[in-house]
Amino acid sequence: MQAGGASIFPDVTTCTTLNVATDPNCGSSIFAAYAVNQNFRTPYFFNYSLQVEKGLGHSSVVQIGYVGSQGRKLNIMTNINANGEFATQFPNAGNILQENSIGTSNYNALQATYRLRTWHGLTTQVGYTWSHSLDEVSQYRAVVADSLNAKVDYGNSDNDTRHLFTTSISYDVPKAPWAHGWSTYLVNGWQVSSLWNFHTGQPWNVTLPFQDLIGDPFKSDSNFTVNHSFTRNIIQSGQSTGPGVQWVNPDAFGPATGAFGTLARNKYYGPGFGDVDLSVFKNIPIRERLKIQLRAEMFNLLNRVNFASGPGAVNSDGTVRDTIGDFNGAPGIGPGEAFNMQLAIKVIF
């Protein structure tokens, strides 16, 4: 309140009746009210790791370790006017969304790295991560399914990536000792580098309506043919529906017979990702402190089709029709998209 009793939010009205059907001050029947738990706490995390490193000769190092993280008192939104808890007390209020600090998360990973430092012009780093991340809610201010028992939603995190393999390689092509004069500009000064990135997919979830698992989602039937290879014409129930992949069989899911269904949150995973990029540089010395670099950079050298993964990637008919770049709002040139190449000239001085 300001001086004189005036509100700093003059357009805010008070919903005294909690009847969204008849009281215009109570707003929408979808989001009638918001609340904050009186016992709301500040979230905190425990992070820990153990690494073992061993040198191999004078140029390479191998490292292996365990990395873990635990989150407690995390922000979770619950609908306290749902599931019968307060339905008889506030029958006209619709949803009452409450901020709570009851969420948890945990992450555990095995990480291995090999580094080679400048051996005959070759520099490389290879990394592998085997990990698992779990929580009740991954999205900020998302609402859990069961406000009486948030642990119903405890499962794989939205960004859970079980296996990740990365490699970076840089190679300075040795100079040709026989080259002199103009020939040295042609055969010397070459550099090749490459980036590799492969990882398994992220979870997707059947959320609305809540579902029972009644079959094998990766088994075909007379209506749907599960096929994880790209096809220009997906055949569903005898009809062509366009390009993409039939990732799962939707006949494996049925309406929930209980309150929330038997299908665990984020139980299944979407398509994986694979990308190999290659760059070729040519350094041309002009003067002692001046050189020109010609660059050719090729993305997705193997032209792999990288489909979207994670929440929202798998459609209700079990298909995945979008690529990862377009799905994440960045279609076009770059890693993960269809094979593309860019040429550049760089002046270094």
C-alpha cells in the first residue's frame, strides 16, 4: 500500500467469494488463485566428485571419475484444490496453484576423458559420460500430477541423457621439407580439425490424459508400423501421413483406469543424436605478422537425419516429424542440420 491507503496495483481486485462462475473479481475458472506455502524454504544442492588421473608418457593423460549432485527443497507447483483434498471446501474456485519447496533431484555420472597434447602435430580429446538424472519436475513452475503425493512424478528428468560421447581432433599437417618458393604456399600450412558428438535421446512423456501402459510401445501391429528409420510416407491404419519416423505405437497406451495411470513419468526416450563436423584450414603467410587463413567448415559430414528428442518431440500419434534444430528454434546451417558447408577468409595480424 502507498500513503493514503492507495494500492500500488490499482487494478487488482479481491476475490472474496471464491466463485469463479459468478464473481468477475475471481478471474478464470482455469487459474482461479495462487498461493505460497507458509513453510516455503530456500532450495540447496550437494555437489561432489572423485577424479583419478594418470599420465601416459609425456603427451597424454587419462582421467576417470564419479560426479554427483543432489537437490533438495526445490520449487514445485501443486494444485491444492485438486484430487479431493480441498474440492469440497472450495467447490467453485477451480484450480488453486501453490508454490512449494518439496522437490528433489539427483544426478550421478561416470565420466572418462582422454587428452593428447601436441603429438607430431596431433591434438585430441575424447570424452564419455554415462549418467542418470531424476526428479519430480524439470520445468520451472511445472505442476505435478498428484498434489497429495509429488513422488508419483518422480522419474527420469526431462534432460536425462544416459550416454554421451564427444571427440575433438586437431591435426597440423607436417611441412614438406622439399617445398621451396611458391610451392611452399601450396603444400604447407594445412590444418584439419573435427568434432564428433553422439548421445542417446532425452525422455518424452505421455501427460494428458493420464495413461495406462497396455502393450509394448516399440512393437508394430495392424494399425502402426514402428520404424526408427526416416521414411517419406509413414503408414498409419492403412493411410499415408507424411515424412518422419513412427517412433512408438500409440496403441500401447490406453486411458487410465486409476487416478493417474500406470505409465511412469518420462519412461521412454526419443531419438538419439549423431554429428560429425570437419574443418580444413589453409594458412598463407604474407609477412612476419600477417597471414591469410582460408577456411572450409562442413557440418553434419555424414548427412545424418537428427530427429527431435525430449518433451514434446513425440506426437500423440507416436510419430517424430521434426528435426532437432527446427524443434529447438534454430533451423538452418550448423551442427545437426542436413549436411552444409561454409567458406571463409580470415586475415590474422
